[in-house]
Amino acid sequence: MFDSSYVWTIIILLGAGTWMIRFSFMGLVGDRPLPAYLRRMLNYSAVAVLPGICAPIILTNKTGDFEPLRLIAAAAILIIGVWTQSLMKSISAGLLIYFGINALL
Amino acid sequence: MQTQGTFLRGFRQGFWSGLPFALVLGPFGMLFGVIATEAGLNLVEVMGFSVLVIAGAAQVTALSLMNENAPVLIVVFTALAVNMRMAIYSAALVEHFGRFPLWKRAVAAYWLFDQPFAMTSVDITKNPQRPREERFGFYLGVAIPLGILWYVVTYMGATLGDLLPTDIGMEFAIPATFLALVAPLLRSLPHLAAAFTSVAGTLAFASLPFNSGLLLAALLALIVGAEIEKRLERRRSADV
């Protein structure tokens, strides 16, 4: 469905880039410590990107409509996740609500 | 001979410490395989992601932007932004692996995902006296079996995805995965504020071309997180 050169360019650049990030300090910078402020910022790299990716997909489906069930399932994941601190519990609850109720309708 | 013995001992201990993570990585990798196949990737491409990138959240990020036909560089940069946390892991392990020959550090870098880093840093606190070679074995003992599991479950997920109908709204599994990853972090105020900035910013900048609003929002969120953390620390030290 995707153009194969599009997919492989992404895979190779992302693979090489990820390896370089992992190699960075271990490989090249040696024993020099990270600047404190940068280190502070990097702590938030997951929470800075992932919620932004979620928001549009939760608010509109592929046809561009608002689907209340998505918002309900997302809220369930967040509440259960904050409460239980368990990835598996929150994601299974969310997927069960969304795909379960969708299958029933 | 001696070094090999301690390497293997570390490896065995690492293997047992990392094993519980299989419960998380197994379903997550399978989900990636299903979503990727549903999005239209073939089996080789799906496996290419899991073998060459070997970072779940970044793989799903890339997929989500590919679903929106974002340009190559935007897909790559946004997914790399998710992986920037690994620079911290790399910096934290320099003290322990930094004096190994280049090839060993290159190999260690490939396997540096969340779980091996987490277990190794816990082990560094618990067993500070562990010899370097044994520590390296421990690290790879966590990483390699979980990495191989990641390939296998990706393959299983891709096969399963081929059997599922394509119109069941599988793209919802993307935010489901991410919210579940992020939710446990939201008890901390700076994390919560960064997450909120990311959502508000992405929605506010939605009209910017090529999904660049997402990256701009991420940058703001990083600053918000770091600033609030700094202020909380200052206040805490003022209280004492």
C-alpha cells in the first residue's frame, strides 16, 4: 500500500539515527557529562511527543468524524494507568472497551 | 577463560532479571506487527522496523505519521525525538562501558532500549562491585533475549494482522499504546504539564504543514517540563 522506497528510506534513516543516539555518549563523547539543562529536557522526550500524536487520532477517525467511543476508551486508559501504574491493565481495558463495544454495535 | 566465565554469569543473571518484561514487550510487539500490517506494510517491511530500529514507541510513531502521508524527514525526526531519551541512557552507561573496545560499544548501543537500561542501572546500585565484563554480560543478558522476543512477536503480530479485516479502526491502537506508556508518568507535575503542552500545542499548530506542529509542540513541552522541574527543585531546597 505504501511506496517501498518511502518505507525503506524511513526504516534505514530511523534505524541509523536511533543507533547513533544510543551510541552517542558511550561512543564518542567519552566521559564528558551532559549539560544539566539538556539532561533535564531529555527526561521529558516521551511525554513531549507521544500525547501530541494521540490527540488528533482520538478526536477524529479516518473519515474525519468525532467518535465518542475513542474519547471514552482513551479516558479509561489514562485513569486506569495513573491509578494502577500498570501498562498492561490500562491498555487491555482501553482496547477491550473500544474494539469490544465497536464489535457489539 | 576467566573473563568468559564472568560474562556468562552476568548474562544468566541478566536473563532472569529481564524475563518479567516479556509480559509487556510480548503484547506490545505483537500490537506493532498488527498495526503495521493493517496500515499496509508487508512482512519484510514490518520486520525491517523491528530489527533495524528496535524501539517500540518510535516504530509506532513512524507508523502513525506514515498513515498521514507525512514526508520522510518529518517521520524520521519525530520518531527520533521520541528516542532522544536514549541519549541519557547512553550517557549513564559511559562510566561502565566507556572503556570497552569500539566494537563492543557499537554492539551495546544497538541493544540500548528501555528495559536493559532500567535493569542495568538498578543492578549498578544493587551490585556496585560487579566486574565490568560481568556487568556487560548482565546488560546483554537482559537485552538480547528480550530483543529476540521482540522480533518473534512482531512476526506473529504481522501474520495475525494479515488475517484481520482492515476496517476495524486498528489505528486507535496507536494512541491506546501511547497513553498506556505515558499514564504511569503523569503523577509527576512536570510530566503532566509537558504532556498537556504536547496535546494543546499539537492541536493549536495543526494547520502547520507536514505535521511540523507536532515537533514544535514537543519542543515547547520539553521546555515546560524542564522549567517546572527546575522551579519545584528550587522551591524544595528553599523549604529545607
